[in-house]
Amino acid sequence: MKKSNIIGIIAAAAVIVVSVLLIGRYLRKRTPMLIQGTVECTSYKASSKVPGRIDGMKVEEGQHVEKGELLYTLSTPELEAKLRQAEAVKSAASALDQKALTGARWQQIDAAMSLWQKAQAGLELARKTYERVKNLYAEGVVPAQKLDEASANYNAMLATEQAAKAQYELVRDGASKEDKEAAAAQVRQAEGAVSEVESYIGDAMVYSPVTGEVSTVIAEEGELVGSGYPVVAILDLSDQWVTFNIKETLMPAVKIGVRMSGYVPALGRDVEFEVTYIAVQADFATWAATRTQGGFDIRTFAVKAKPTAPAEGLRPGMSVIVDWDKIG
């Protein structure tokens, strides 16, 4: 056999052996179990308790806002009118309350005093007349009829004097305790109505409930929005986490507090996360078995993990890739 044929056979055999070894090694090599999650964060939707037209929009999408910063204002002329009505009712209630506390005017008190004094004078005259007639009757000068008339007149004047005195004391003392309490209650009721309208007017200026970034401005300046309608959406980037949907067959490796390293393609680097939440109930089936196969449905659980340290540049919607074989 020629030498060149022998070399060719040996080379072919070597190629075959190397190929078999590489294929065997590839077949023995285990494919890594990669799990993909999505970055999420807390979202706040700023709205107002009162309806109105947006008078001024102070922010725009992508803007960083601090907690308590003014987002937008509403024009509410109806509330301004209601406030004026409530203030008028409060003024009237306050005047009635002051009248109840002050009592009658001095002219009314003087008039009542004069009527009482007049009744006292009439009573004194009736008393003296009764005593004279009584003495004359005892002497037999006048008949019993005159004595009865004098006695009746005296009793009538006594009742008149008592009534005049009571009227004077009533005018002098002013309203009763119950009337004063009722007037004070009306003032408090009116004050409550004013405070309620003022609180609604104050809610026409909407402030940011948290420090974050404006993600969406749903309504623009000049638009009419209803009560509770979300106008500005704010993302709290300081409260971020990654949500994974894990098959139940992989759950034995997951525990609260377990740490994992996830690759973030958008950042081009790894970020460490810690499991903080495991759903108490499965969500949906990722693989449905058939009865002829004798298998079972594989369901998934939502697992949330937060960064162990602030991750600069991490934003909601980014993907996170985790090698499940390296967890823990």
C-alpha cells in the first residue's frame, strides 16, 4: 500500500475519533437553566377628590419630582361660590349666637323695668285700698260687696306685678341656656361646612405623594377631569424589584432571603438580588399534561427579589437573567 494512502487513513481516523470525543463531551454537558424576570417598581397615580378643569400643569413626562412638589392645579369656580355661601351662613349663625349671649338691648330692659315699677305702684295702691275697705267693713260702714271688690283688685294687681317682674328678669337674663347651646351648635355646624369646602378647594392643588419620576401625564392643561381621575403617574425608583414566574418543580431552591446574581442586559453587568416575596398561591399552568401520558400540570409561582444594594441605572421594564443552578 502506498505511503500516502496510509497517512490519509490515519488522518481520517483521527478526525473521526476527535469528532466522537467532542460530540460526547457536548452531549454530557448540561444546558444551564436560565430564568428571566422583569424589573418593576411602585407606581403612584396623582388625582384630586374634586372635579375641575386643569388650570396649570407644572410637570412633564420624565421629570424628577420631590415629595410635596406641586404637580397641577384645578380651576373650581363652583367651589368658590359654595365657600361664599358657607361663609355667609357662618356669619348669620355667629350673629344669632352673639345675640343669644348678649341678651336684649338696653331699651328693652328699660321698658320691662318700667312696666314692673308700674305694676309695683298699682299693687301698693291696691293693698292700701284693700286695708281701708277692710277696716271700714269691720266698723260696718261699707257692705261686704265693697270688701270683695277690693280683695279681688288686690289679688289681680299682685299677679300683674309678678308677671311684670318675671318679664323683666327674662329680658335682663337674655336667652335660656338651651337657646344659647342651640345657637353655639349652629355656629359649629356652619364652621364645619366652611372647613369642608376649604378642604375641597385645597385639594384643587395636587402635590406629589412621593419622590420619583413622572412616567405619564394622562391629561393636559385645559382638559376637564373628574373626581379621582388619575392625571399624573409617578414611579418610585427607590422601591424596585424583579418578578420571576417560577415553575413549581424549581421551587425547592427558593426561600425568603436567598440571594441570586442576575445579569441585566440593559446595563451589561450583574446585579445581586435577594428574594423578599413568594406567592402563597400558584398563578397559572405552564405545561398541561394529558391523561394518556400520566403526567401532571406544572404551575408557576410569582417570586419577587429586591436588589441588595442600590443599582444605578436600573429601570422598570428591564430584563434580568438568572442562572437557576447557581442560586444560593
